[in-house]
Amino acid sequence: MCTLEKRGDIYILTLTGSDEHRLNPTLIDSIRSALRRVRAEPASPSSALVTTAEGRFFSNGFDLAWAQSSQPRRELMSAKLQLLVKELISLPMPTIASVTGHASAAGMILALSHDYVLMRKDRGFLYMSELDIGLVLPDWFMVLLKCKIGDARVRSEVVLTAAKLTAEMAAARGIVHSAHGGAEETVEAAIRLGQELVKRGWDGNVYGKNRMVVLKEVLEKIGTVPGEAKTMSKL
């Protein structure tokens, strides 16, 4: 499901396999387990996390095929993603998403839950697909998008036109931090960024607490909607 590697002070979390990395409880639990391992490691003066994925997809969103059979499944899936996002927001180190393939809907939310997003420009797009597939956007998704995409016109483009944004388009709109030539180049750029951040020597606990202040609205919204998956029902 995912692997965790450490190179010096850089943790590399990789979603493994050639599937779409759809976010169901099994995959989400695997990612959360890796994050718990990161937290449990002996503290370094400074560390950073890079999250990436094998294959054509970073993540193609929620596993709707798994969830469609029951409302409790939809609620469980959404609740687990909320817990994962909370854990990323509170992680005591900088986080970098190396988006080496398509990141759609909840997969785009997963990428944007990191501090930095780097994306390959020869393949893949960011895509909030809810409008195209007849789903209502969860409220907390929109709160995160507001925190991460400052331009209201860009948010409208993302949500209300279901635009498929390449890396260069996303970089021009300020959604991703940089665009790179291919998967390997994107991962290596993310690692270099992580190393640059580690050199700053920041206290990880202070970093994480400051991030929690910056994204306070997201944490508050997640904390008030444990059953938010209800909004993911078909129109």
C-alpha cells in the first residue's frame, strides 16, 4: 500500500503499485501508520516528509466503488481522510507532496494538505472532479481549498468548472510551487527542497504548531463534521 524510507533527515512516503491509489480505509490506514512511524522515530534537530506515488496516479480520489454499497462506508472513508489530514497538519516537520501523476478530488485534497506541492509537467493533472461525477463537495474540502488557493477566481475555476490543471497551469495559478520534467526529477526536486528546509534547523514541534495556527479553520471544520461524508451522496 505504501512504503516509508529515510534518507538522512528526509522521510519518503511512497504509495506503491500501479493502481489509482484510491483512498479507502485500508490505504488511508496504511498512510497513517507510516506517519505514526515518523512521529515515533528519535527526534532529529530537523526533518522533512516527502509524499509521492508510483504509477500514473498520485491518487484518483475516494474509492467510490468500495463506498457505494452503504452510507456507513462513505462516512467511515471520509472520517478516516479527515483524521489523516489532521495528522499531516500537526506533523512536526515540513511536508512536501511530489505529485508524479493525476491527483483528483480527495487525491488533490491529500496533495494540498502538504506544505509544498511539486508536480511533474509531462503527465498528470489536478482535478476536483465532483461536479463532473455528480457529487457535492464536502464543506471541509472547500475550507482547505480556501486556505491553499488564495485567488477566489482560481477556486471557482477549480470547483465550478472542474478544470483539469496541468503542472504548468497549476503553477501559474499559485496552486503548486513548481513544475518539473518527469517523475524522477519531481521526486528529486522534492528531496532537495526538503534538504533546504532541514538546513534551516527549525524546531519541528514549533513548526507543526505554527502550521496548526495557519490552518486553524481547517482543523475547526474537521472537528465539527465527523459525519461529513453525508454530503458525498449522489445528487
